[in-house]
Amino acid sequence: MKIAKLQRQWVLLNTLVILPWVSCQRLDAHRSSHRNTEFPAVRPRRAISFRNDDTRRAAGLFGDYDSAEVDYNPSPSRGRFGYNRDFYFDYSRDLPTTTRRSLSLVRERPRSNEAAGGEEFSYREKDKNGPSNWDKIAPQCGGKYQSPIMLNTSSALFVRNKRPLQLIGQTNLPQSIRLQNDGHSAKFTYVWRNGERPYIRGGPLKTKYYFEQFHFHWGANSSVGSEHVLDFHRYPMELHLLFYNALYSSFEEARSEVDGLAVVGLFYELYEVNDEPLNTWTRFLQEIITPESEFTIQFIDTFPLYDLIGDVEWPYFSYEGSLTTPPCLETVTWIVSAKPLLITPREIREFRKIRTRNGPMVNNYRPIQKLYNRRVYRY
Ligand SMILES: [Zn+2]
């Protein structure tokens, strides 16, 4: 009897000791996933239908900083443990948003993308398909991880231990460049020989991301045009370079995956000192003035990404967001430079000559979206 009682006490004691230890282990596992700079070569198979708020919200569990400085690698939702929904599902917080309605909406097949264009959406607020109604075209446009947003130097979390951001192949020349007026922007898609496609790595990115295309957003006049707003200032133009995660075989495949895309955004500031051309590639824009037209820039006239943006050495902001046109997929790690590029008035006028079926292609920028539960990092 006495021995049996002792055994019971031993078992009870063990349980009391082991239980808290197990939960600590989980805690550490989660924390270490934040610091793990080498993303494990596990290909996350998460379709867009799973990109509800749970994993991203879980990222906030260990993110209550009082200080404006952090020294770990952000993008916590991308950690290995972030993919286990059972592990992080917080019924009290997540159930209300995971309603049947929102799930069925999210599962709906995306109808368009920023690259393909052609979707019936408008940038004019008075139109019935204007920005405030984009969620009726694509439900994700009403999500809580939308772009663009306000970027504020004073409230961003400063990252101290940063890995350098690198653009590999920035001087590579493509075979040709396909320039398109896609109804919403002027888009440059490069055609590469095998192995020459540039890629970006480092900074907030855990893997390498291949370059796909770039395009622009601009205003009817120079007081507006950029999508992001930096320290309450809207620039006359913003460049977006789209990259897709090398874990996936194409941009189209990657764009609906949780870690599928990285977009590098750069502002343009007007350079009015003299009329010396700064961006000679703007001469091609006259070839796509007609709505839905396209033009091929032959090899002899192609230019490397370096000619567009120079060295990738600027300070930047990073946050988790979306494509800024329907279907507004929330699969983008944004990297927005804090240092603007320069453009002359004559060059920006070339953009304003481009036309859509409904008039000049101008003010093709989406209004600022709410930040909700996100953090913006400053590198
Ligand atoms: Zn864009």
C-alpha cells in the first residue's frame, strides 16, 4: 500500500514538473523560429484559402515591444512553426473572423492579378468599381493585411541586427523587354536566358526571390501619385519591382502562397535643376500610349535593373501586405525604400500621356489602407 501511494505521488510530481517544461519548450520553439535566419528548406504548401489571420496574429503573441528597437529577424509568421495551424489556433481570438462567409469568399478563385491586368476595377472613387468597392470584385481587398499604408519613421520598429539586402544580377541584360499598357499601369516584363534572372535576398527575406516585372503608379500632377505615404508625404510617382519566392516555379504559382511575393517599392522625386535626362528608358513609353497596347524592347535597347534603381543600399521599411490591385492577395513582403529616386518633369510627363479606355492613365494609386495588427520595421 505504502509503495503504491509513493508511486502515485511520484507520478503526480512528475506531471507537475513536466507540464510547465513542455509549454516552455513550445515557447522557446516559437521564439527561436523568429531568430532562425536560415529558413528551413521546407516548401510550405499553403494555398491562399488558409491565409486567414491566425498565423499572422499568432506572430503578435511575442511581439509586444515597448521599445522601438528589435534585434531579431522579423516576418515572424514565416517561421517553420507558423505553418502548424493547430498549434497556434486561438479559438477566443480567431474564431469570429473565420466565419463560413469569409472562408467561402477567400476560397473563391482569384480573377485577376496585378501582372495580368484587364480586371474591371477603377481608381476613381466615384465609379461603382472604385477602390472602396474593390472587395466586391475580390474579397481579399477587404482584408486586414492590405497595401499601401502610411510609413512613419518615428513609429516603425528599428531593426538593429540586419542582414544586407542584395539584388543579385542587377547588371544582367535580358533578351528583350515586353512593355505593356495593361489598362492600369505601364509594365515592363523582362525575358531572360536561363540562369540570368536577377533575384533579391537578405533583409526581411528568408529565401531568394526572383525578379518578375516592374511597373509604376503616378499622379495627374506632382502633388500626388505614390501609393505609400512616407512621413505624411505623397510623392509624384512610385515604382514597384515584383519578385517571387524561388521555392515556387513561377510568379503565378507563388502569388497565392503565404510567402510567395516580395515587392520593392521606390518613390520618385522631381528633379527640376535642369532638363538633363535621368531615366532614358522613359522614351519607350510613347510606344504604349494606346490603351491595352504593347511593345517589345529589343536586346540592343534593353537596360539592366541597375539603370533603373542603382545600388540597393538605401534604408527601407518592411511590412507584410498585399498586391495593391485586385485580387489584393495578402502574400507580399513589402520593402519600401526611404530614399527617393529622381525623375525630371519632362520624363514624368511621358507617363501622363499614356491612355486608358476612359481617358488619361493618371492617379493610378490606391488609397491608404489600415494597418490593423501589423508592425512596420525600419531597416
Ligand atoms: Zn504596383
